Amino acid sequence: MNGFGTGETNGFHDGEEGDAAHKRTFRGHSREEVTRLILQSLNDLGYKRAAEQLSRDSGYELELPSVSAFRDAVLCGAWDKAESLLLGSQAYQNENGASDNMPRRKRSSNSVSQTRNGRPRPGLTLAKGSDVTALKFLLRQQKYLELLEMRDLNTALVVLRSELTPLKKDVARLHFLSSLVMCPSAEDLRSQADWDGADGHSRAELLSEISRFISPLVMIPEHRLTTLFSAVQDEQILNCQFHNTPNVPSLYTDHECSMDDFPLETHIELDNHADEVWFLEFSHDGSMLATAGRDDLVCVYDTSSWQLKHEFRQHQRSAPSASSTANREASSEKRGVCYVAFSPNDRYLISCSQFNEFAVVDVREGRRVAYADHFDQIVTSAAWLPDSTSFVIGTQSSERPLSLYSLKPPGSTDDIETDDTIVLRNPEIHSWRDPPWDATLKDQPSSFRVTDCAINASGTSMAVTTIENHILVYSLDPAAAYQRLAEWPMEDKLTSINFSRDGEILLVNMNEGRVLALDVATGEVVCRYEGASQKHFVIRSTFGGASEAFVVSGSEDSRIYIWRRQTGVQVAALDAHHPGTVNSVAWNPANPAIFASAGDDTKVRIWLSAAEKRRIEGIPPRSLLGGVHSY
């Protein structure tokens, strides 16, 4: 009966007329379910009187009296009563396994254990598979924490020993809870337990967590109607090929985006480079685009006009004095800037060179502030920490494959010095070489070597790809000694890696045209993006578009490939940089209607949506042009 027995009818009408009314459906849906969902939503919206009137008109109640009593008991902190209402006679089961339905200890006067006829009161109907012991643990844990917060340590210890410990649930958690007895104050307790106290949101959060284990026929899941709305909207977004806006679709109509709103057209070609363009990146605010390539040149453009803002030639070298073909070819192999990275505050730009060095320039002032030249191989990649003063450099160097650097002068605890005469050289503060470099050894043991690296937005972890086809994940917590958290061998050559903005997904490129999304916690493949070609060269992919809903990658077939991030469905394959490879792509983080690509044809292409292009060129939208209908 799910609790809807005699005496708790949930507001059902009596008599044949009432029965007939409640058997009718509403457009194929249960009239009861629809009405109760509306009742819940009216209460969520604060329309209490409207909910009361609907309840009177329909004859339905939102909740059984026992459910309302349980809700009130949790929110008021009546823990014995809450456990009794939730579990009924199960609440009195002997914790050692007996089930004689007899109380194992005396209950307080607010405990509701029996009905008026003396029979044990049944608890609320639980969802299938619910763990009764876990529910007891949640309620008693809250009770224990609140007693500690009130500084009633003796009673708290009784609860710990006689109510929580016998449950034999989550021993590690029990040890942690017992350690909280040592907290000197309520404030310290709340901080240590990551808990906001009885007067905070903890009781409401507990109720929300427990409600997931109660049958939805008895207690409707929280905000259920809005959950259904969101599910419909999410489904429409996933099925919309060109959805590229952070705006949520309207509930009034079915949703479909126009191709005009997706960046599929070339707006402009930037041709400042004299050789292959290997990498490009937008600043975090979208106001600048940095490009780099084989000609040792780094260009920074203003994205409002696409005019050149800076040309940095930090890595250019004069022609070799030796005239032999071998020397010229060796020098040519060393040429090129293969990576650039803006600091999170967009003030600094790192450039990584195949001449075994990196440089950091102040983009505002157009000057170099730091560099390093203590490598014996190519510097391949860079990634900033959130403070915009620390960064990681990945290289193919045997001595320094992966190192942490800082723009703060040695011994400085303040912000970066403003003296424009200071140029830091080799400001390394930590190395991840494995095993560590030992200067006393003539023959050093081999270490991994890095092809790319990335840091998550919170600055807590780093992911690295190696020449040995492994992905390494590290903690960036100095207190944890920057320890390695995971290592995953992959099937083929790895050329790029990126974190999603939420830090939950890693995007990697591998040879044979494999573009994969990996779960950060497990390394498992969660999505594959098929179609791109990659066999010989470094190809880079990235997340992009509104809410990072897309994955975009270069390809050796001169095309740009775009996929839906969550489904892997291909959105477009754009002819871009003939002849040769599309090496790198970057999506403007501030404007989802713009992305850029770099290729072997020495060009940088800026891609816009048709609607954005018309806006820039001052052409009225299609809805305002005679004879042309808007999408």
C-alpha cells in the first residue's frame, strides 16, 4: 500500500464518483502524479495558498502526514523521532543482528514507535535496494555532530559508542568522527568536519540525501518537476547539432539551432608568419590571440580588429657559420616555436622553442621577464598555475623532463617585482624527473620525456603525455610532495592533452587519428571522436564552444573536425589549410561564435558564424532582409 492505508489516505476522494475521477488520466499521464508534482512546484515557488487551493480542489495531498512529520523531525533536530518515523520497527532492531522488534534502549518521549492499537508502526516505504544501516548512520552522525557543536561531549561520546559504532559502517569515517572530539571549539569542529552546523544548511542537506532512499510514491524527490524540465532541455541540446549558446532552451517550444549561429565560415586570414604555423591560443578574456611557428616568431593579435599587437622574436638565431649541409639541416631542425600559453590573468605569455629554451614575456609591456636555457632537448609545452606566477614546463630533456618554475625572485614573498631591469634566468623550483637527476653519476638512469602537459582550472593536479606513450597524473600540492597519482599506458604516440573546464575529463590526441575523452579519476575512455587523420605530425585538439560543448581538432588531411563533446557526433569537417596539415585549433573562450586554426600553409584562419560575420560587417540579420526568413 506504500503507506496509503486506512487513516492515511493521501487525500483520495471517497465513493464511486471519487474513484472514477482518480482513474482518469491527464493526456496519458497519471492525474495523481501530475497534480502532486504541481503541488510540490507551487510550494517550491512560494505559492502556498495556491497549493492549498489546488489540494482542496483536487483532493490530493502532497505528502502523507507521516512524511511531513519525518521532514519536520529532521529539520527540527528530533533525531529519535526522525529515525522512528523513517524506519519504524526497523529502527529498534538489535544492532548485533537480532530482529525481535524490541527497543534496545529506552527511547525519549518524542519517539513515535507504535500506533494507537499498540502494534509497531511501519516506517516509510523505502526505495528498492536502500541500505537501512546507511540511513541510520546518516541520522546518527548528524545527531553526534550537533552534540559536539553544543559542546555536550559526554552525550556525544555515548552516541558515538552505543549508536554509531555498533552499526559497523565505514570504519574510516568512524575514526574521523571520533577525532572531532578533540576540536577545541564549535568553529574548529565545523571547519574540520566541512560541515556548516545545525543552524546552517546541514539538516536540509541531510533530508535531501535521505529522500533519495525513500520511495517516490511516498516522498516525491526534491524539485521533481524542474528536474523533468531540465532533462527535456538537456535532451534537446544533445540532439541539436549546432547548439552553441550558454542560454537554456525555452520550455515553450521545441528547440533547434540554426547553422547560421555556428562558426563555419572563414572571416579573415592572418599571414604574418613566413613558415608553418604550429600552435595558437586565445587569451582567457578572448581579447588576444597568440600564434607561433617554424619561423621562430610569436605574434599576438588584438581580436577586436585582428591587427598585430606584438611580434616577439625571443628565439630567433642568426644563420650558422658552418657551411656544411649537415650543419644547416641540424640548425633547421632546431628552429621553431612549438607552444605558447597565456597566464590566467593574461599578463604573461610563455613561448617554448625547439632551440631548447623557453621565454616569458610581459604582454602589457612587451618585454621579456624570464627565460630558461638549461635544457639539452626541445621544450615542448607549458601550463600555468592559477596564481599566474608559477608554471610547469615539459621537455624532451633527459635532465629536466618536467619542472616547476616561478616568476618571483628567489626569497621573495611579495608580488612579482616591477623593476623592468629584472630578467629571471632558469628560475626552477621543483623537478619531477623519475628517478631524480644525480650529478655524481656518469651514466644517468633514463627518465620519461614529455610531449605535452596540462593543469586543471583549480591548480590541484597536472596531466602529462610522454614519448613513451604514457599519461602521468600528478598532485600539485607541495604538502603532498607533488606525488604521482596515476599512470596509464596508451596504445600509440600521444601529441596533446587538455583538461575540461570542470576538471573531470582529459582530451588526448594519438596517432592513427584517435581523439579520446578520458575520465580523470580512472583513465577510462568515455568518448571517441572519429574522422581526423594523424600519422606523422603533432596534431592538437581542444574543447570549445559554449559550455565546452564541442571538441575540435586539426588533421593531416587539411581539415578541421568538430564533434559534440558528450555524444561524439561529428558536426563538421571544414576544408581549411590546403595543402598540408592543420596543426592546432583554439576556440575563443569569451565568444563561442569564433575559433581559429593554424596550418602548414603559413596561415592563421579566423572562423565565424554567419550571424556573427553579418554583425561585424554591419549587414542586417536575415529576419530584417526582405524575402528572407529567419531560422
